[in-house]
Amino acid sequence: MIMGKNTLMKASLTEINTKPVETDEDFEERSKTWVFSPFLEKIISLLRGNVSLVFSNGDLSEVKAILDLEVRESPAKSGMIAPKDVFVPAGSTGLDPK
């Protein structure tokens, strides 16, 4: 299983989809097999925010099970929607109003 963050994936996919020029180190090798792919352009445009791509030759249900085992809760941040309902009972919290 290989996983990459979106910034690195954008750079890699853009380079793969760019026509090779004679000044490239791997020009001879890439020029034989290079083909522009409009599908890669669509993938590149979708890589925004918190996105990671996972590549695997294995069964996707096994990959999902592995990823589900590694899930960690993150601390709450301002403006986030809670994954569970939170109730704060009325009364003194013992905290300063600031």
C-alpha cells in the first residue's frame, strides 16, 4: 500500500501528464510511452483540502480495515461539528468566563 499527501500527488501527477521535452533527463524513456490523460487532470483538480490518495494491489476491503484500525480522534477545534451529541448541564462549571 502506498499513500501520498495531496501536494506531492499534485506535483507527481502534473509531471507525469506533462509532455516530455528534450532537456529532461528521462526524455528518451518517457517520450516512447507518454500519452496525455484528461482523467489525471480531473484527479488533480479534486486534490484540495485534507485529501490523501491510497494505491494498492490488494483487496480494498483489507485496505479499509487497516485504515480503520489506525483512526485516531483529534482534539476539537473552533467551528468543527461534533461527531457525537454533546450536552453540558446547566450550572457552575468552575471555569472562569474568559
